[in-house]
Amino acid sequence: MGLDIRWPIGLMFTLIGALLTGYGLLKSDVSMSLGININLVWGVVLLVFGAAMVIGAMRGGAAKK
Amino acid sequence: MQPIQLQWIDYTILIAYVAFVLGIGWALARYMKTSADFLTSAHSIPTWVTGLAFISANLGALELVGMAASGAKYGIMTAHFYWVGAIPAMIFLAVFMMPFYYGSKARSVPEYLKMRFDERVRALNSVAFAVMTIFASGISMNALAKLLNQLLGWNYDLALWICSAVVLLYVLKGGLTSAIYTEVLQFFMIVLGFAPVVYLGLKDLGGWHAMNQSLQTVATHTVAPNGTQYAANAWTSAWQPLLAGSAHNPMGVDLFAMVFGLGFVLSFGYWCTNFLVVQRAMAAKNMAAARNTPLVAAVPKMIFPFLVIVPGMIAVALTSIPGKGYRIPPPVIAEQAYAEAVAVVKSASPANAAVAVTTIGIDLGKKVDSVKLTSLITDNAAKKLTDAQIKTGIYNSIAEYDYDGVILSLVKKYCPAGLLGLALTALLASFMSGMAGNVTAFNTVWTYDLYQAYFAPGRSDKHYFWAGKVTTVAGILLSIAAAYFASRYNNAMDIIQLVFGFVNAPLFATFLLGMFWKRTTGTGAFLGLFGGIASSALFHAVTTAGTNAPGVKGGYLAVLQTFPSEMAQNFWLAGFAFTVCFVLTLTISLATKSGKTDEELTGLVYSLTPKIKSTDLPFYAQPGVVGVVLLICCAVLNFIFW
């Protein structure tokens, strides 16, 4: 309906992914998460997911035209 | 449990989520031109979106919290709610029932009932649904506000009103479409927010196999309330404890109750008739999309047990391993009580430990582990421990569990700031999404099935569009009222939920007969449904469960049967009500005349509807075929966790 849902999903997760990645790089506190810098790792995962959604939305828009 | 301290990153994630959710509402506002746009999304949503919204509408925070709790209490057997219950029902809905819901062009489930039967059945269903859905919304919001209060120290009223305001804003702007979009957003938040917790928990235990071994050790050391010793696989096997009988599994149910009561009656009753979920499928673009919606939803639904049930099992395993510094949280106890207990420990000595232990148990008002307490007293006598250390020792010795606190306690344990914000926002998202889903379903049923049908028929569409907006506000306010009611009157809420159970149990019989037997009449359906509800109440009045005394939990007229557990009582009640409704509807239909001609029923009943020929779809994409494939996958899962 007008707004392709992939835009808000993609943008939000790209933003949150970037935030977490940045925070993970700044403060790598691995004491709680069993030695893994989970903010960094998961932040990157979210970034990739968000980017994939945004790319999907852009191609979806292009296909219509 | 102790409140969590949030850092700026956590608040940022939370604010980002709220901003996006409001933004979605604003962006959709320009597309809301008719009441159909606002209330039913006017058949415009792509399949993958309706599919994810379909399960998301059901996946509220109460489900997240509840499934983790059940996973801790019952182990992998909890997966039956998904693998025996939900999946077959969703497939049945997709293959057999969607053609009638969607093909009839009904705008809601009650409207389908009006077309198939008559106004009486529609009225009964829509009134019951409207009331139930508002209470469900209120329960959800009350749980959210309480959680924010306990966990983050936020003021209950503020939390309730602010969260409700956010929901109001985006639903008022974008209607059902807003709710659906945010439900999909919530789905991804939940998966991405909780997957790391499950991963870290399993890693901490040393893997899936190691977790199972811990659970087997727990099982062999646990004795059932009725005295039987559990087998080693009580937490790790889905079917064997069930087949062994109700005395041998922690849930206390037998095979028939599980398969017929839960698997058939309750699950089909919910997934196939509850407008909250069916509404999402009805919002699809076309018939094929509508039929595919539940099928698309079935795929993540099959995998969800690993996300929501496994945390409970992880918690049990972690608690049983001493070095992990984790225990399933005890019930909330006042600080005052802890302070008294600490004082007792400090003044006790190993000689009079037994007396001290009893005193502490009384101070706290809970059962305590005397071995742990005695060793704490001994430790304190040997080397003076700090107050904080003593308090921790007491905390660890409490032998009662607040299972609802499991998922949050795991989040607290493994999530550093950042990921913590993500997980908490996911939880918040699912509560708010629950309210939005319930309010949009209420909105459609009230505006079309009650207001337009009985109070103000024949007005312009603009009027009903306006009515829809007013109802949104009213729905939110009523939900808030229901939330306050839930927070004040715990017992009353239990009664209300009981009544809803009575109403839901016989429902599927009505739909089954209505859709597949053209001879079913309006009178038969109405009286059958009524009789079914009455029989639920009667069944409940003459049975009890476990050690419950007669009263709110049942058996207040007489006790003809006692079930091993409340779940067992519930499942048998469902089976009984379904059967009564089925038999009544059938016999009364045979004795009465239908008010509808065959022509009027075309497209509403199986025998009078042309079979859908999906010739433009390849064989493997036909709903029936996809359904069979999904059932096979589900069977494989059941087999793996046999």
C-alpha cells in the first residue's frame, strides 16, 4: 500500500546496526557475553540485514517503473 | 529482581524504534482514504507481509514470556503448542477455510457468520470477540507497565499512558496497515533481539547436547507432585513423557487430551476463527495471497520453539550447574524481608542453624533450601561476609520460582549495554504491537459488525471512516481501563479469562459444520454455540485439577472428576465443549429449516463453491501441495525430538 515496508525495516535496522557496531568498537566489554564482542558482531549482522532490506526496497521501486 | 541500569545506547535504540513506528503511521496516513483502507487495508498487502503479521499478531510479549516459562516448567514438550497445535491448524485454514473467508468478501469473521447463518450468530460472535479482545489488550498493557516498573523503575501510570499514546498515534494515522507493518517490524525485532541470548545461553552450557544432559540430570532428581519419579527424558523428549501417561510428564496431560483438546479443538479454534489473526490474511492482495498467508506464517512458526521455548530449558540447565552463577529467579520479595533474613543469618551460629533456617523461611514467606542456608550460616561464622554477600546467599537459597521472570533474567545475564537495549526494545515492541493488533481487530468488528449493523446502518462511507477513528480512541481508552482493572483485581481477571476459554472452546465446531455441511442452519448454529458455552461452564463447575480446592478454579457445584493438572482440565474441557456444540448444532440443524437458499450460500459452503483451479500456479506452489510439504516438515521435527 504505497509505502514499501522494506524501507522502514531496512532503515531502522541499518541505523541500529550502525549504533551497535560503533558502540562495540568503542567499548568492547566482553565480560557478560562469554568473551565475544557481541555488540560488534551482532551490530554488523543487523547492518547487513538492514542494507539487504533497503536494497530490496530500492529494486522493488525500480521494477515498478 | 533488581532493576536494570540502562545506558545511553539502550535508550537510543528504544527511541529509534518509537520514532520509526510513529513515522510508519505518518507515512501511511496519506493512503487512508476510505473506511476500507483504514479498517481492512482494502486487500493491498503483499503475501510475505501478511504472513509475518499473521504470526506476529499472536506473538505478543505474553507469549514470549509464557513460552520461556513453560519451557522451564515442561521442557521441549511445550513445543506441542506449535508443532501439534498451531501448524496443522494454520495449514487447514489456508487450504480449506480461506476460500470461504476471502471469497465471501466478508470484511470480518462475524460478517462471514452473518452471511452464512444469520444476525443472531453474528451478534453472539462479534460481542464476545469485541469484549475479549479489549480485555486481551488490557492484560497486555498491564503486564508491560508492570514490567517496566519492576525492571526499569519507571512509574506504572506513566509507562501505561505513554505506551498507549504511542500506539494510539500510529494506529490513528495508518489504521490496520500501520498495525500490520509494525507487527512485521516487531517480528524481526524479536528474532534479532533474542537469537543472541539463545546462542549465548547454549554456548555457556557447552552446546545443545550438554544442555540435554543437564536436563536429564535434573529430571532424575525431580519428583512429581503425586510422588512418581520422572524419567530422564522428561524435559528433553516431546512425546515419550506424554505417551507414558499424565503422571510421568511435568505438564500432567495424557496423549488424548493433548492431541484432541489442544491439537484439534483449542488450536483450530484459535487459528481458524480468531479474527485477530484471520484479519491479517483477509488483508491480502488476492485469493492466492490470502491462502498463502498462513502457509508463509507456518515456516517461522515451526522454528520459533528454538527461539522462545529453549530459553526456558537453558534456564533450568544453568540453575542445576553450580558454577554458572545463575538461578531461575525467585518470586519478588520485599527488601524489608531480605533485611530481616540477613539479620537472622548474622546473629545465627552453626549450632542453632536449623532454627535460623526456619525463621528465615517465615521472614521471607517462601520455601527455602535448608542445606544452602546452613552452609551460608557456617560460612558467615567462619569469615564475616558482607551484607551483600549474605543477601546473595539467601537469594540463591529460595526454593520457589517465578518462571515468568526467566526470559528477562537471561537477558540480564548475557546482554551488555547495547544488545540489552535491543532485547528490551523487542519486548516493548511486542507488547505495544499486541495492543495495536487487538485495537485494530476491535475497531473493524465494532464499526462494521456492531455499529454499522445495529446502531447506524446505511450511512456514507465517510461516516464509517470517521467512526473507525473514534473507535480507535475508544478502544485504546477501554484497553487502559481494562489494564487498571487487571492490575487491581487479579482474581477477577482469572474469572474473565476463564469465561473467554468457555466461549472459545466450542467455536470451531460451529465453523466446521458451517463451512462444510450446507444443511447447518442458523438456529442450529446459534443454539449449538450457546449450548457449547454453557457446557464449558458446566464442565468447569464439576471438575478440579491437581490440588486445587473447589472455587474459582472449578468444582464449585460438585467434584465429579479431578484432573492431574490445570492444563489437563483445560484440554478436556475444550474437547467436551466442542463435542457438545458439534452434536447440538448437527441435531438442531436437522430439525430446523435453513433461512438461506442454495444460491445465497454459494461461495460460503464447501459443496456449493466451485473448486479453486490454480492453473496459473505450478504444481509445487499450489496451497494443498505446500500444505502437505509443511506437514511433513512438522512431522520430521516431531520425530527429531521424539
